[in-house]
Amino acid sequence: MTSTERPQVVLLHGVGLDHTMWQPLREHLSHQTVALDLPGHGGQPPLRTAQDLASLAADVLARLDTRDPVHLVGFSLGALIVQHLARFAPHRVRTLTAVNSVCRRTADEAAAVEQRLATAGTDFAQGIDRAIQRWFPAGETAVDQRIIEATRQTLAGNDVESYVHAYAVFARSDREIAGELSGIIQPALAITGELDPGSTPQMSRRLAESIPDCRLRIIPGARHMLPVENPVALAGELNKFFSDNEGNQA
């Protein structure tokens, strides 16, 4: 990479989604972006064995198309993966951004996600309905109905076994990475929606307190799907964060 080139931005989506979720955001970003499908999602082969955060991160790392450090941006499950990559492949990461990330779930929060995991493989259609209702509550969301329906179709297109393997990582790996957060050396941004009931502002505060160089942003009025609910606000925070940190090589 020459001194005049900006680092690439790599976008990692959440469980059950795919790279297309980033389209509303990408047009507002000031950098070249690459949106990858996570293992078992989109165009990637379905998962047929149990996974952990390390295995998902290794797959993503192998598919990065540059050896230069990148700005890693992860949403939900993707946010956990970028934390792992920043900790264990630091030379590949310029900055990390955790969008709507879980962090150190409380006992009640862990029990709630374990309950969703327990029924994910047997009541998949109802689980999709519940997710759409949580993310885009009727009468309370301004997200275009076409985006909501496209999100529903992406969720419905999942291979159920593969989804369950990925969801298990999402449900449990915040405990796996928690003890490593203090070892992350790159500049970080923890950002979520004020009204996110699952990846709460309290979780982003925990994350910001755990990573040595981490700024915290809470977007008013937003819920879980921040990249599509308010892409302009998210892009504004990301563009500033990238600009502030491009003079510092991690």
C-alpha cells in the first residue's frame, strides 16, 4: 500500500445474514469496502461441524484479499470475530469497529440467548418472525419495508444446521474473548443503538472499558440493525474514526 492509498475497509455481517446487509452503509463510506460472507453464510459452504470463534476468524482471515492492515468492521457475530482477529492477527488489523456487539453477557442475558439457541433448529420459521419483530417493531421503525423483507428472505434462506452452528458461536463466544480484550492494541470503536435490547448500550460500555484504546458511541433511537436503520449516522462515525487513525500503524 502506498502512502496515498487509504486502507481497505472489511465488513463482516451478523449471524443468519450475509454481505448484502451492508449495502445501505457502503454508499456513505469514504473508503474502498469489501463485504465478506461469514463461514456458513451467503455464498460460503454450509457448516457441518461445531465451530468456535477461532475457527470462524481463521476462515475470514484466509479470505482477506490484501496483506496490508485493514479497517475491520463487524456487526453482532461479526463484531466478535473482529475482536478475535485484532487480538490474534494484529498485523492484519489497522482498526476494529464493533457494531451492535455483545460483551460479557450477564447471567440473565446468557440464559435468554441460550433459550433462543435451544429452539433455533426446531422452530426456525418462528425464530425468524421473532427476530424481525425485535429488529423492526411494527409501528416503531422507519426502515424501508423492502429492506425488511429482503432481510427476512436472507434469514429464511439459511441452511438450518449451519445457522445453528454459527448461532452457538454468537451465543457463547463473548465469554471466550472476554479475557483477551485487554490485549487488543489497535484503536477501537464500540457503537450500538440506544434501544438495542440484545446488544445493549451497557454491553458496548463494557467493551469500551475492556479494550485499552476504545471510543464509545451510542446512536439515539436506533435498535439492533444500526447499519440499515441509520447508515448515515454510522458512516459518519466510521469515516471520522478511520480518518483519526490513519496516521497510526497498528
